[in-house]
Amino acid sequence: MMTISIGEKADKLNNLKQQKTALNKQIENLNKSIIPLEIDIANELESIGGTKFSTKQVAITMTKADVPNIENLEEFYKYMVEHNAPYLLQRRPSVAAIQEIWNSGQKIDGVNKVNKVTIRTKTL
């Protein structure tokens, strides 16, 4: 069995990350075409009062959903406190804010540290 050196592994990792970056750029460029087209289709469906359309190749269904957009964070937090509604937030803490508290020597109840290892690559 052939052993791969750490140098070969590092080069392979770098190559894969470069491929991923190129693919993400392709996705970004595709989204620049997809999003306006989706908006056009949604506008046309809305103008004819429909929610579905089909061709020989595809069936399109448009759905709408109300989603929250916080306009005033202070008022939102005030509402949560007054109504005892912490469930309105997702369980995703701010890493930077929590690290700042930890760095000051304080503990935060209900939060523990997990060591996340990241390997970065830089093309030379």
C-alpha cells in the first residue's frame, strides 16, 4: 500500500479547494441569470392570476410565504423580553460576541466550547 506524504495531501487539498472556488463562482454566475428569470416568471404568473405553469419540459409552481424581516432590532428584543419569547430566535450564537465574553474570563451558562479545526490553504 502506497503512503501519501503530507506534502502531497496538502497539494491535493489545495487543488480541491481551488476546484470548489471555481464551482462556487460558476454557481454565483448562474444565480445572476436564475434570480431575474424567477422574478420575471413570478410577475407573469401573478399578472395572470396563476400559481402554476407547465411546458413539455417543466412544471412550475409558485408559492408565497410571509417571512420575518427585522426593521428595528431593539423593538424586536423588547417584544421578546416583554412576552418571554426567546423561541423567536434560532439557536445560533454569535461566535465573535461569545468569544469576546470568554476572553474577558466570564462564563456563559448553557454554552460550552467545542474545538473546531480548520485547515486553510493558500496557493503559492
